[in-house]
Amino acid sequence: MRDVARAAGVSVSTVSRVLDERLPTSRSASADKIRQVARELGYRRDYVASSLRRGDTGTLGVLVPRLTDAVTAMLFEEIARAAARRGYFAIVATCGDSKEQEKNAVESLLDRRVDGLIMSTCRLDDPLPQALRERDVPHVLALRTDGFSPSSVGDDELGGYLATRHLIDLGHRDIGLIGGPDFASNARNRRKGFERAMQEAGLRIEADWCCHSDFNIASGEQQGMKILSQPHRPSALFAVNDETGDWRPGGRAPAGPGDWRRSLAGGIQRYSAGEQTARGADFGQNAAGAYRQQCG
């Protein structure tokens, strides 16, 4: 950095401010000259020295259940982009739906000195968010919430309500539910929305047509086929997320008035890839914004 300052004819502190990725980019002639000199000299920031000087590492830990889920993958990508714009580097870890793996992953990230966490793994029966609050670890919950920590979540009850209303408006009266795990706030609230729409329409909720799944295709298919194999079966199914609804009986899309239709939490019959991207991007941006507010 001293070499850059000497060649550009400015102070070391000025070079430090101009090349600090966390600060707004200056477009002055002096700043442009500093960046040009830095490129010509092959300057690379020493992150270890910077972290020792500032007391932080410029890294953000992101914890998701899995990256095979399109929404969580897109969530991470948007968090990583938002973090990069602020000079942070995002590191992702996965833990499935295991509380023990979640705890181990969090401790591993903290051992590597991440400055904070964004997690889409929160369980309603999970003591981890409270433990992070007690330890003053900056963190934000995404997609799911415990009701206390800063969170980036959608109105899941409204989503479940609108999706079910969509099926009712199509003329369906016998509607089943492929729910998610009851420990997840988004699954529980989407089920509440389903129940509210059914009750408002005066429709009976058949217990045999409602089940829990593990938020993945295999589990959704297993539970869905269990419902559809009954002698008296529903004409439609509401699946609480993309993964649990991404399958077809017999491996093909059925046809005919008695076959089931798929509707997801956005209140429309199917989500396109573009709509999935918008959801993941929105939650990622909001989570990154909440983290910035928490850290000042």
C-alpha cells in the first residue's frame, strides 16, 4: 500500500480509503488514479492484516439445509452478491434438517472467525438462535423464523391461503395437503393459510388427505402417493413448497377432471423458474439488508 501511495503521490490513509471495498466507490480523478496505479503495481489487499487491524475478517457465514433446493440456492447467491457489494465474502455451509449438524456447522463457521451469520435453518424447537443472541453474535434468519431474532420471511400464511383459494376458485372441493416439517415456521404457517381458506369456503379438511413431508421431492412424492392411493381421494393437492410438489403420479402429468393439480405457496398453479428466482433474490436481499442494519 505504501508503494501505491508513493507512486500516486497521496497518503497511505487515502489509498486505504479508496481501495476499501466496504466503502462507497469514489469517482474522483484522484481515486481513479490510485486504482490505476494499484492495478499497474499488482496490488492485492492483505485480508489477514486488515482483519487484525479492524478486528473483523470481512467474511459472512451462510447456513442452509441443502443447496439442491432452488430457493435456498438462489437465496445464497443473492446474499453472496449483496455481501460482495459491501466488501464481504460469503461462505456457505449445509446441515440438512439436523439440529446437531446445524450446531456443528455454526461452531465451525464461528471458529473460522466469520463476522456474522445468515441462516435459513431455524427450527421452532431450536435453542440455537437464542444462544447466538446471548453470545451477541450478529445473525439474521431467512425463510424461517423463531419469532425473536431479526428475520427475512414472507407472509407464509397468506401464501398458503392464496394457493388454496386458487384451487377452490378452479372448482375443487376435495383438496389435500402435502405439508412440510412441523418444526419449520414457514410450513406451519402455510398450513394455517390452507386451513383458513378451507374453513372460509365451508369445505371439510380430511385428516387422511393431510400429511407432513421433509421439504424434498422424494418425501413429497411418498406422501402424495399415500394420499392418492386411497379409495376416496382428493381432486387437488396443495404442496407447501416447490420441492414437495415437483413430481407426477406415474412419472407423467395426468389429464382429466378427476386428476390432481399442483399449486404452490405463491397462489398460482405452478411457479416458473423466473418466479422462483424472484423469491430467492428478494429474501436474499432482505436478509443481507437486515444483517447490515444489525452491524451498523
